[in-house]
Amino acid sequence: MRLLLICLLGAAAALAQGPSPTSPDPNTPRPIDAVDSVFLEELTWMEVRDALRAGKTSAIVATGGVEQNGPYLATGKHNYILRATTEAIARKLGNALVAPIVPFVPEGDIDPPSASMRYPGTISVSQDTFQRLLVDIASSLKVHGFRHIILIADSGGNVEGMKAVASELSPKWRGSRTSIHYIVEYYDYPGVAKWLESQGLRQVPEGIHDDFAITSQMMTVDPATVRMRQRMAKGKFSINGVNLAPMEKSVEWGKKVVDYRARITVEAIRKATGS
């Protein structure tokens, strides 16, 4: 009797949760208009399906990090920047969507701690974990019909792992409809610094894990991530000798940096994919 009651309660709970997530017909018409977003996590499965059918068959897989970034910047620095740059890249391409930004990347040994792991707030994974995660993400996107998987890294410790994944999967996928590419041109902060100098903006490095390009890009997403209000209260609203006030001016610079990086990256993607 007790076993029967348990079974009945389990069945009732299952009914209360609604139909199985695998039950909808994959070809069910979308009942409402789609939102205007390039981020997979903001779209419904129907919106992703219809975007694929409409030709948005490139998927951008970007890796950021959670690490020590000096006294002023949030630990998710790279993730905030990628929120701006990946959207700009996808919209310039016109045929791309952006997978959820990967925040968990190699940041140093965990025990004993090394590199950024010596600082509270940093989260690190092993190279093997990082690469296996990327393989599964890329393979998931391939199964759903994306033709080009585009890998970009915003942090130096991510580069070799992303290159390795592209090198591993490329021969395995040869002959299929899907290709995978690591885009080296995206991660070029020295090039960004030179471009800023060509625009008349020179920096004097302060020796902290921060610079004007980084800060201004973050400010386009949320000035609170660079502690704008707190720094202004202490007279520290500058970086590398560049005054960040007024905020609007730095945000405009940040948009220019995002646009510059997006243009360079889009050109490299089109070359890599032959489109």
C-alpha cells in the first residue's frame, strides 16, 4: 500500500510539472514575434530554430574569466567586455548568434594556488576541464545545425586551450557541414593600445591589471563594474594617466574600442570561413 501511494504521489508530481521537455514537436510554429537578440540564452528554442533557418548559422563561443583585476575592476572583467564585443561582432556579421560566455577558465593552479588563484574571488579550472567543456559546447552547437563555430578568447590564459580544441575538432569534423575556427586576431590588446595611440590617446602604465581600453569597454556595459562612483569620491577616477571623467566621454571611447575590435575580428572570421 505504501509503495502504491509513493507511485501515485510521484505520478501526481510529474503531472504537476507539466509535459516532458522533449514532448513538443520540433516544427511547432512560433506563436509570438521573436525578440531582437543575438544571445542564445536570451532566445527561446523556437527563436533559435527560426534564426538558424533564416541563415544565422555561425555561433560565437567566447571565453572570459573570473580573476583578480586590480583594485577597481570586477572579477568578471573579461565577461563584461565580451558582452559588448560579441554582440558587436555578431551584428556586424549578420549571420551569427552568441553562445553563453564561458566564465570558467584556467586561472592558475588551485592547490597550491598560483597566478590569479592567489587572490580571493578567482575561480580556476584545469586545462583538461576547460577543453572538454569547449568540446561539448561546440559539439552541441554542431548537432543543432550551426555551420561555423567561432572561438574567441578575451584572456591570455584561454588562448592555447581554445587553439587546441579547434585543432582537435577540425579533422574530426572534416567532411561534415560544420567547421570550427579559433580567431587569433580578436585577442590583441597590444594592437588596441597602438590603435588608441594613433587616435591621440597615450597611457603611462601604472603596473596594475588594468588599462584604459579595458576600463572603457566595461563602462559601455555598466560603469559600476569599474567602481566609478567610489573612485570619483576618492579622486581616483583615472587609469594609466588618463582621466575617465566625464563618464560619457569614456563610454564613447569604449564604444570605439569595441567597434575597432569587432571590425578586426569580423574581417578575420570572414576570411577563415570563406564567406
